[in-house]
Amino acid sequence: MTAARHSVRTRGLLRGAFGAIHAARIVFVWLLLAIGLALAISSAWNWYKAWNDNRTIAALAAGQNVEIRADTASPPVLFARAYYLLQRDRVGEAQVLLDQANFRADDETRVAMLYDDGNARLRTTFAAIEQGKFDKATSLVNLAKADYEQALRLDPGAWDVKYNLDVAARLVRDLPTIVQTEEPMQQEPRKDLWSDLPGVPRGEP
């Protein structure tokens, strides 16, 4: 009788163990399915974001005025929107995007945005000089220098940035002379700078 009870108890324990194993297998399978679903959703979302970013960048490159959210846009979209704005001398609006890039973008993107920003400020500097607004020109060229200097801190080997920084520095030295005279020769430095300055095309894009 004792042996029979022991056998029944053993079978009960075995059934319980197999039941627990089966339940664990079911939980494990569902866990795998949940992980797979989460990965699929994440992959689909990342694909959609990349597709949407590429569409936005292409539209901006084509000259379409596509609005973006500066606080959530990816660094490539920030760059594309800033470039669009800077080509139209909308420097103040682009500055908001540059501020965002300083927090979230890689150094290469930040250097490119700072370079474009400095170039836009130089274009505006030349326009101010042509209009005789020398105080404004001085302020703008100093801001351009600050952009180039920050870019060089991120990438000391950026040759175009170095070149344009040198141009901006020469402008700072030339401006007091321009202010003191109204002779036609005051325009000569501007002509040379326009012809030599890389990345700063004259006129509209």
C-alpha cells in the first residue's frame, strides 16, 4: 500500500513537472513572438522615418519651402532646412536649427552648418558694405568669424573654413578704412573677395 501511494505521488509530481515545463514553453514562445513583433515595429518605424527624411531633404533641395520641427528633426534634415534658409539669407531662422544641431548632430554635420552659416553672414556683410552700412557689416563679419572659428575647433583641417576665416579677418581689418573714405577704391577689396571666396557664390542660388 505504501509503495502504491508512493507510485501515485511520483506520477503526480511528474505530471506537475511536465505541466510546468509546458507552461514555461508557452510563455517562452509568446515572449519570442512579442520580441519579434517589437523588432518588426521598430524596424518599420525606422524605415518610415528614413523614407520621410529623404523625402523632406529632396523637397528642400528642389527649392520647396518645407517646414520642419527643429526639436525633433534628424541632423540631416536640420542641415537640409538650414541650407535652404541660408541660401535665401534667412540667417535668423537657420540659427535656431544650428542651435539644435549643436546638441544632437555629429561634428561633420555641425561643421557643414557652421560653414554655411558663416558664408551667409559674409554675403550679408558684402550687401551691407554696398549700402554703406558699415556698423552692420562689422557686426556681421564678426559673427561669420565666430562661425568659422567654432567649425575649426571641431575640424581643424577644414581648408575651406580656414580660407574663409582668413577672408573674414581681412574684411575686419579693411572695414575701418572703408568707413573713413568714400573713394571708389573702397570697392576693390569686395571685388577680390567675391572672386576668391570658396563656397560664397555671388547672387541668388
